[in-house]
Amino acid sequence: MAIQPNFPSVKPSLNLDFANTKQLDPRITFTRASSASYFDRDGFLKLAASGVPRFDHDPTTGESLGLLIEEQGTNLLTYSEDFADAAWNKNGATVTANAEVAPDGTLTGDKLVENTETGTHNTYVQISGLSTSTQYTYSVYVKSAERSSIQLALRNSSFGYLAGAVFNLTTQVITNTNGSPATSITNVGNGWYRLTIVATSIDTTVGPLMVLLSTGTTTNYTGNGTSGLYIWGAQLEAGAFPTSYIPSSSAATTRAADVAVMNGSNFSSWYRQDEGTFVWSALAVNASGPAAGGTVAVASNGTNSMFISMGRGHADATNRFEADIVASSTGQMYVNSDEWTAGTLAKIALAYKLNDCAFVQNGQPAITDTSVTVPTVNRLFIGVNMWGTSGWFNGHISRIAYYPRRLSDAELQAITS
């Protein structure tokens, strides 16, 4: 077969095609000290056992998204799938347990049903022991029944609004927001949607966290005693975005961080010190904010003194495509380019050689640097920073490839188009 113009003639010495193979290369050491959830190709939410990587899928299309890498997270709520439990207070409503097949394929979806009183119809819980001036994300899976609108609300210890919003499951429109929260509604298949709302705490107690039935125009109305909708999988976590679902029972539950690394001969067998090119594609799940960043891949010596890092940056208030090369603790090349929108697949290339480096995003013209010393590195971290302890990507890594040559700028554009 003829080589396409401007397409690399050299083959990659490393090709981690996570989205297509849905397998982990045996040269990768992977750890996670807990189970963690993902969607299988049939659209059901499953739990991967401790130490087992997650190859996630779009729950509505079955599309393979790649390797899911996340930071540690804790669901601060108890009885996340059992709204009939006394931990969840009921006001103007009752809960029928195990009334609908949940996103995980089990008959554990509960039904929140309004009574005949005039007022609000809800279930709620109050959480204490939080940190002040901290962002928290509240999420719950919801499915229409007789009602198709619902309000999520986070309130402070004095019952004042921190944030609230009404979600219409039929139109997927979010209205009546209080406190200008970040919100989202995500289709997870079979009529279920994951609803999220973010608020900043003002004291150490958030309460109540409410799920309120709505007519679509108001949450204060006279109920008919039979109407409601289905709820499942509630989660409250520190942070500005929802992470994968963490089921809980009688206590708050923690999902450990994912860590993947190649080192020793598993690294040196494909890596070339004097020149080379990394090419990767990934899907950012969330806009993680300026403090978190997010590393897709980084070749390093295990410290922040020598590394070649690729991912999304945090140099300003937006998430941007980033490349960062440091040798002997001295910055050599830094690129903080166009904004990376959550939910958008990116294709990026970073080529290095002494005094001849280039960065290309999504087929755009190369950003070059002709004054670069190449760092000496001996390992590759995937989805986490250069020493494997922070800067998690919190998204799906579709592919990471490495070419043992500094590809030309034209080749870089062609391979990322």
C-alpha cells in the first residue's frame, strides 16, 4: 500500500490503542486499591474489581471510549441506592423500593411518589463534617414516570440555598437555577439521566441535599398521591465535577486513584532518548478547573526535574492543550494552546529533538521551539503526573503512540487531522 503524502513512513514503536483493543499492554503496571465503575458495551454500569483497569463506553451508543483514568474520590452519602432507608428523610412523599431496573441492570431503582398534600414533595439528607469554601458536586440518576421534571437542591445548615436547578427529562432543559451553579444532564440509556449540580460550601454542613418532584413549573403543588419518578445512585463528592459513580451503603465510600506506569525495560525497549514523537488522542470528561490540570501522558525520571509532559494545562482559568518539557529543573518548551472543551476528542502530537521541538493539535500548524535540551527520562506515566501522585486526567485516553523519530511538521499535522 502506498504511503499517504505527509503521513509517517516510520512505524510506531509503541501503540497503546486502548479504545480499539480494550486491553492493557502487559508492559504497563496498573494499580487501583478499590473497585470502580464504568459502562460496558451493552450500556450497563459495572464495577471493575480492585486493580482492574476500566475500558469505558458511551452508555447510549456503545462506542468504546478508551481507558478511564481518575483521581481518588469519595461518595460522602450513605445508602446511595436505597432511598427507602431512614437515612433519607421524606417530606410530602413516599419511596417505593426496587420499583425499576437501574442503570446497572439490577432491580434497585426506587420510585419517589408524591402524597396528596399541598407543598413540596421530596426526599433529602443532611451531611456534616465538610470543608468550608469548598466546591461539592451532587449527582443522582433519574428516570421519568408520571413526572418528568425534578429539582436538585443543595442548602446550607440554615436551609438557605447554596444551589438549585430544575431538570426536565423530556427536553433535557435545565431551568430555575438558584445560586448560579454549574449543572449537567447526561443520558445514560434506558430512559435514565445523570443529573449534577455544583455548589460552594459556606460552612461545615450541607443540608438538606434534596430531590424534589416538580410539575415542570413549580415544586410547590397539590399532589395526587400516585405520581412520581425513579431515582438511583446519589453521590456527593468534593470537587467541581462528577466522577464515576461510587456505590455506598452504611458509610461513605472511597474509590482509589488509577495509576498506570511503564518503566525499566518496558520503557526503554521502545523509547529513543535523542529524538522521537508522542501522538495521543483523548476525551476530556470534565472541565476540571485551573487548579487540577490533567496529564494524558508524561515521560519522566520520577521527579519534576526531568520530564516531557502532555495533557491539558492549568496556567489560566480554562483548560487548554498543554505540552511541557523540563530538563535539569529548567523549562525548555511550554505550550498552553487552544481551549479543550469537555466531551471533545483531541488528537495531539509532540515531537522532540535537540533544539528542534514541535507541538500540533488537531491538524493545526505546528508550534515550534528551536532552543530545547532533551531531558533524560526512564518511565512513562499514563493519566497522571510525572511522579504518579497528582494531576490525574479524569477522562478517557483513547490512544498513545510513540514514533522513534522526530516527525516533520507536515507529518505531525497529517497524523493529528
